[in-house]
Amino acid sequence: MTSTSSSRPNCDYCGLPVPQPLLQRRHPEPDGPRYCCYGCRFAAAISAEDGTAASARWTLTRLGLAIFFAMNVMVFTMTLWSYDVYEPDLSDPLTATFAQLLRYLCLLFSLPVLFLLGKPIADNAWTNLRDGVLSTDLLLMTGVVAAYVYSGWSVLAGQGQVYFEVGCMILVMVTLGRWLEATGRLKATEALDRLQNLLPATVTVVTVDGETEQPLESVQVGTRLRVRAGQRFPCDGRVVDGCTSVDEQVFTGESWPVLKTVDDTVLGGTSNIDGDVLADVTAPPRGGAFGRLLEIVRQARNARGRYQQLADRASRIFFPAIVLIASATLVVHGLTGGWDRGLLAALSVVLIACPCALGLATPMAVWAALGRAAERGVLFRSGEVLERMAGIRTVCFDKTGTLTTGHPHVDAMVCDPSTSDEELLQRTTALAAASTHAFSRAICRHADTRHIRPSRPQAVTTLPGRGIEGTFDDGIGPVWLGNDALMRERGLTLAAPLEEALQSALDAGHSIVLAGWDGQVRGLFVLHESLREHAGQALDDLDLLDCHVHILTGDHRSRGEALARRLGVPVHAELQPEDKVRLVLELAEDGPVAMTGDGINDAPALTAADVGIAMGCGTDVSRDASEVCLLTDDLARIPWALTLARQTVRTVRQNLAWAFGYNAIGVVLAATGRLHPALAALLMLVSSVLVITNSLRLGYQPIDGEADTSDSGPDQRSERKNDPDRERIEHETALETLALQEAGS
């Protein structure tokens, strides 16, 4: 995915893209801060994001003064309304003079409101218009100015109605509403800001002249830094002196410290717990693994999904449609009931149809969900991926390294009677050392415990999905290390003791690696793999979410059958990478499929699936084959992410239904003259607040403790499968209890 920042500059307050110009292909070069809406411009001024504390105080003072003057205008107007209720004798000079005085006071006190709150909105409308963006601020200010002009003429002419209170209340309500929208946007995107704040503002640079404190931005690759206990590493680097424990939870999700010594790699954003170390910078500030993590979240936040595109298309239609409706309302009511009433009705149409709620309906929910997911170690590549995740009905798991721990160990080694243990280990370890496969690493660890020195091979070739082939300089032909399919392919025979051991291990569901040369299988390794701690619970939770689970593995069929009996889900065994792709595509015929793998071996299947989920991306967050990256190896994150995605889409639909329904009904009422402009401004504020509140609830989506995982081992899961109704009731009760707790908090 490419960043959109070059074509769509981001708001200097909330960090979101500014509106796309309609009349230009590219945004003009900015000559100052950029804001996506008037609310962000106003909120930035109040929070002094781009100014001094004095300017922030003046902005707040300006808002307070505007509210003060508006309240006085309302008091004077209510006094004038009493004239209509009690119908005093206006032929009395004193009564008539007092009424005219009230009208002049309304004019006098409303002008500061127009200057204090109307001018910034007008400036924002002009800035958008200059950039080719047609905003509702332009329509809004046109209506407000028209109401002021008509009311001012009525005061000076001494006849007609005055509507200064309408203009004042509209300006106050709109300003407060836009401010709430801006702070809501910032709230929905603050997860990225919290991630950015993990890096220190200054660093300790070590040179031949001593140590100096410098800004983080001044650090370059090759700079030597001192990082003391309790500080965070500001950049990716390599330890050159010292020893410490490092908390890498921001990347791996694991709270257990990792020991780092000389020549070990450290990642920016991780915490130095208890040591004082020197490290050479290997990536620029905000680059490396931490920078890639931030970029993924930023790109996902700026990308637009299907629902966002729908809202964007509707918003583009809104402006010309509302112009036509408001114009028609002005003309019809002006000809039939008076131009003052026509102006008020047209202004009501503009206010009630302001697409603030529609514009916030999708992005607010998506931003809140993406931020919450990032905090919990789940990275979605885009909002569109989040939407697709909600539709997943089948989840496939690779076995080794995904469903299992990826750290198997050798339980037993059986040799042919004519081959010694030492010879077998010398040759197999030499081949295994050239591979990164989990089984190869297990064989190497087993050889280390026996203190066996491997032979030196002449050449080693990896045979994908089958094993390894190597040659040695001792006159013996090729040596093969791999599965039984490779042995059969090379025509190697199996002696009776080995055949009996092989069959026994397969019946028990263990993994087997065979080794052979000179036409005969010389030995085999029996390996044991442990399921991840919460694997059973994750599969149960997916079942409760009505998701079909399939396990894909290249292991022997008998081991697949044993695993299927253990977990109670379909296991497809003896699959090559292309077979996994074919199976994923077949399953996709019955509905969207998610594939979960390690992001390397399973890249073809991850790409073929509707959503690819890569496990343990903490040190490789730029993995391209997957659309969802888990920074931890906790399988419970998958059903949680699926639940979050579904709740997000449900929230988006609720927001869109409300925004479309509210606008449609409101426009009809306003166009028929049944909605006062002040009430329309209030309803616009309430509508935006409802959408914001509904969306921000996703920021508190529970992730840990949805159900008790203490008995989530595979054996207990098999027992629970025998009573699915009881298990479903237990899970639903736990989830309902947690939801009530969350609602209360």
C-alpha cells in the first residue's frame, strides 16, 4: 500500500486527510497550517497546537464573549416576543420607542457575534473555496449573512421582523458542534499519537568528546547512543557495550524481558529495563521497525473502505442537491408567505442538511477501531480490510509455527542397525543447519545436547515441501533429510525396525523426519509439537462466532487425523504450498476466507485468501503478504479482531442509517417551513454528537478475558466438544457479563 500523504495532505490538528479538491487535481502548496474542517482549525487555536498560549486564551475569550452577547440578544428578543403575546399599545410613543430600542440593541449585540464567530467560519469557507473544496460553511455563512442583512434593513426601516437571535444561535451552535467533532476526531486517532510518544524527545549521543543531549531528529545512522535503565531505545540499533533486559511488548505482546548483549539488535520504542548500554543506530529516527509500525497504522487510517467511499459519494451529491433545495425553498416560501419566512426556511434546510454526521459516520468508527486494534497488537492494513474481516465465515490455520508453538523438540531418535547414532547426527545436523525450518532447528538442538560436531557438506539444496539434499566429500552419495514422501521419491528402502518405529509414531500423531543415503533410510527423528497456550480457546471462540475452522498442514495424513480428533476440527494434511492455495480458493466459494500463517512459507495462501493474517509480525511489521498483522503469537487475537470488525461494521451501518434518515426527514420538515433555524442548528449538533459517541464506544472494545482460558488446553477442548450446548451457554454468559461491565465503566 502506498501512502496517500503526498496527494492528500493531512490535517495539522487531527492528522487526517484534508478534503479532496473538486476543481483541481492536486492541492496547492500550503502557505500555513492545513485543517480538514473548521472545527479542527478552531480546536487547534484553542489548544495552542500551532500558536502561543496567549492566542489560545484569546480564542477561548472570543468564544465566551460571543456566547455572552448571544445570550443578551436572546433576552432582548424574548422581550420583543412578549409584544406579540400581550399586544401592547404601540401608538404610545414610549412603548414604541422601547420596542425600537430593543431592536437596535439586538443589532448592536449581534454584530460582535458575527465578527467573533462568523468571520472564522467565513475565512475557512474562503480557504476551502480557494483550494477547490465546496464546503457547507459557504452555504451556512451565506444564509447567516442574509439573515443579518434582512434584519438590519428591518431595524433601519422601522418595519418587518428581525432574526438576529437566529444568526447568533446558529453561529454558537455550529462553532460548538464543530469543536466537538474536531475533538472527537482527535480522540479517535489518539492511539497513533500515543505510539509516537513512546520515542523520547532527546537522546544521549556519545562521541570522542564526551556525551551530549541532542534532539531525536538530529540522530543519524551510525550515531552511538547511551540508553540508561528505564529509558526507551529511540531508534533501531546494535548493542556495542553493556548488557540489559529489554521489554519488547510493544512489538511482540510478550511482557517477559529479553536479554540483550553485545551485537544483539534492539528496536526503537522498546524499554531498557535494568542496564546501561551503548548502541549504534542502524535506522533513522521514526524509521526501522517502529517507523514501519506507525506507517501501517497511518496508512490504514487514511485509506477509505467501501462504506467510506459510499459516504464520500453521498457527501459530494449533497452540496449541489442542498443548494437546489434551499434555493427552491427560498423562492416558494418567499412568493407565498414572505421573503423573511423564505429566508428562514432556506437557512433551516442548509443547517439540517449539513452532512457533518454523514461525513463522520464511517471514519470515526473505523479510526476508533483501528486505534484500539493497534493498541492491542493487531494491525489492519486499511479500513477496507477491517470491513472485509467482518464478513469472514471461514478461518484457515497453518499448523507448524501458527497453531503450534513452532518450537518442536526431538522425543526419540531411531537408527538403522548398520548406522551409528553419531554418524546419523553428524550428517543430518550438517543439512539441518542450512535450513530455518522448525524441525531442522529441533534436530540441531538435539545434536547440541549430545555434543555432536556436524560434518562439513559440499553442497546443500532445499527441496520445498519435502526436505533437504546434501553431498559430502567422503565418497557417500547424496544424503536426504525430510519426510517419507521424499524417501519414497528417492527410492530409499526402510528396514523393519525403522518401519515399525515409523508406524508407531504416526499412529500416535507425532511428526517424523527421516534421513537416508545409499538407497536406504538410515534413521528417523520423532518430534513433538505443543499447541499454543490458548489455541483451544481461540478455536472455541471462532466456533461461537459461526466461523468454520480448517487446519492446513504438510504433515503426514495420520498426524492430521490425530490432530483432528484432538481439536475436533477438519485437518487437511500432506499439502504442498500450491495445494493450500487451491483449498483456500475452494473454501472461498462458500464465503469469505481468512488464512492465518507465519507470513513467509504461507505467503501464497495468505495472498489467495480474502484476508491474510500473519502471526508474530513484531519484528517484521512490513510483511506484504498479509493484510492483518498480529504483533504477538496469541491466537486469541484472531476471534477478538473478528468481533471488533463486526462491531465496527455494525456501528458504521447504524451511523449511516441515522445520518441518512436524519437528513432526509429534516430536509423535508425544513423545506416545508416546519423547522426553525435555531432548532435545526441544535439538531445538527445533537446528530454529530450521537455519531461521535456511538463511534468512540469502539475505543473501549474488550480484548482480554472475554472467556476463562484456564481450561483451554486441547484435551479439555475435546471434552467440551462433547457438550456444545453447555459450552455455548457458558461463553455467551461470560461475554454478556463482560459487555455489561464495559457498559457500566
